[in-house]
Amino acid sequence: MITKELVDRINTLARKQRTEGLTPEEKEEQHQLRQQYLKGIRGQVINALNNIRFAEGEGSCGCGCGQPKHQHQHRPQHGKNGGCGCSGHHHGKKSPLH
């Protein structure tokens, strides 16, 4: 887990490294803290990716208009509401995704 204390200590060691240098023990501590920080970042990224859900089926454009994604891939200019250029209306109702 990334805490304020972890980040503060990493920054303190980095400043000391630039100004006066680190002892072998501090270098090892710095390495371990950086590894812990990176582990936390990786965990956050994995968690975020695991929580991604598709709003529409995998083959749709995702804006709620119901058009297949492949119809929108080759348009030279995309509409203001995303990639498909639809007005955000689906059968006369505003899509909840717009």
C-alpha cells in the first residue's frame, strides 16, 4: 500500500542522494521502498483494469447508439459525442451514456 509516509521517505532519500549521497544501508532502504511503491502502483493498475466493464456489447461503439463499432472505425471525422457521430439519441430518447 502506498502511504504518505512511504512517499515522504522515498523523497527524503532521493534528496539526500542528490546532495550528500547515501550510505549502503540507505541505498538498500531506498531500493526496498521503491520496490514497495512500484508494487502498490502495479496493484492499483491491475485493480483498475479488473474493474473495467463494457457499457455495451464488445462489438458496439459504446456510445449507446447501438451501431456496430466497425461502422465507426473508418470515419475521417468523429462526432462531438464520441467516435460514432451520433446525436446521442436512441429511438427518440437520450442515451444514459451521453
